[in-house]
Amino acid sequence: MPAPKVETATLGAVLARARRLLAAGDIDDPALEARMIVEHFAGTDRREAIVSPERPVLPERLAAIDDALSRRLAGEPVYRIFGWRDFYGLRLKLSPDTLEPRPDTETLVDAVLPLLREVSAHQGTCRVLDLGTGTGAIALAIASQIPEAVVTATDISPGALATATENAAAVGLKNRLLPLVSDWFSGVHEKFHGIVSNPPYIRTDEIDRLQPEVRLHDPRRALDGGTDGLGAYRKIADGAAAFLEDGGMIAVEIGEGQGEEVTQIFAEAGYRLHSSHRDLAGTERTLIFRK
């Protein structure tokens, strides 16, 4: 559903039109997304929309807004249109090779920081392994909060690692992110105080029923957790011991309702559940294990 083109408009009129178009296109929160799109491409903020609704929107900015609205109405997520997403206070570039980092994953970062800070305080260093780093979101969030942390960030996709490396440079953390092409532990050769991962955990037969914003725009390999959605957890649990320092921990993000099964997988590999953490919606989202 292409957005109709207009030549000139005021900020207030552009916002109102964007809301109408997105509402007609069944976007869940048309008011929020209209504001996001207009502010981003018009170079304005919420205050300007309130106090200066008669401000003219330049034709080239209006064209960019129209293009973004058309893309959103076609199902492209708003942050894919922007080309970036904020995560833990860091602005991270997105690419076709990476998942779009989401606020739920900040739960994992919140959960591991106290444990990793304790390691850093006692040892003066902290080595972390991020399996399936994507944009580098988890790795860079940890590095940004713990100055002594060095994070080895692995991904099977060279394109994803290139994006993570670019993000590390952009946020001033390039020297503390070590990119490594690896299929889980295949390329890893040292030990770490912590292993973290947001692995694929969607069942294969559920992927085609996901929202188009996810199904058509996040890389399938980063979503597909196999027949039961648990394949990645088995690989992590089976392989992690050789790469953990004594007393080290493993933290994983999980899908809704997977806590009991994932805990059992790690228990069978010799791990105990150290703690469980819920996201802002109250869903169990992160599990931490120790040997």
C-alpha cells in the first residue's frame, strides 16, 4: 500500500497523515511509529511537534518520510528502515545478516553484569564469550559497562561479524571486541569467565507463523532452533565445559515457556541453575548456569 505523495506540508499535518496511513495499514501502534518516522526523517523532536506544528517540512524530507511510510506499510520494521536500533544505550547498525536486538535481551545483560563485575574486581580482568553475536549487542553492552572486560564475539556469518565490528568501532569499543567466525565452539581455543548467548529458539514449524516483521526481515538462521526449538541449547550445554574457567557461568536467553526444558538440558550436562530472570513483561527470559 504505497503512501500518496504530497509536495509541501506542515509538521503537524505530516504527523496526522502518517498516523492515518499507519492506522489504516493495521500497524499496532500507529501514533508511536508515525512520530518515530516523522521525527527521524524530518529531523525534529516531540517538543517541536507540540510547540511548532506549523513548521514546514522540506520537500526532500517529506519525500524521505513518504518512502519510509511506504516501506513500513509493506511490512518492513521501523528500525530496519532506520538502519539502526538502540540497545543498552548504544546505537547499533543493523544489517540483513543480523537479528534486530530487542529490549527483552537487555534482561540478560542486567543479569550477568553483577557476576562479571565481581570477577573483574577480584582478577582485574574479565573474559567473556558471546556465541552468535549478531550486531554485537550483548557483547558491546557488557564491554561498555565493565572497562576490564574483553569479549570474544562469535558468529557463523561473516556478514554479521562485519556488522558487529563496525558497531564496536562506532561506540568506541573496537579494542575490546574480538570477532571470530565460529560455528558455536568450533573456532574457540581459550577459556572464559562467562559465556553468554541469545541463540535461535523458535521451533522450525513456527517460523512461518511469526509476524512478517520478524519472519521476512530477521535472518532465518538466527531464528530457527530446530524441531523443538532447543537445538542450540544442547550444543552450548554439551560444548561449554572445555571453555569455562573454574567458577565460570553460562547465561542464555530463552523463549517463553522454555525454562524447564532448558534447565533440564543443562542439568544433564552437569550444570545447576544459578538464577532465573524475567523481562519487563514478566516472562522468564534469562537463565544462568554454573557447573
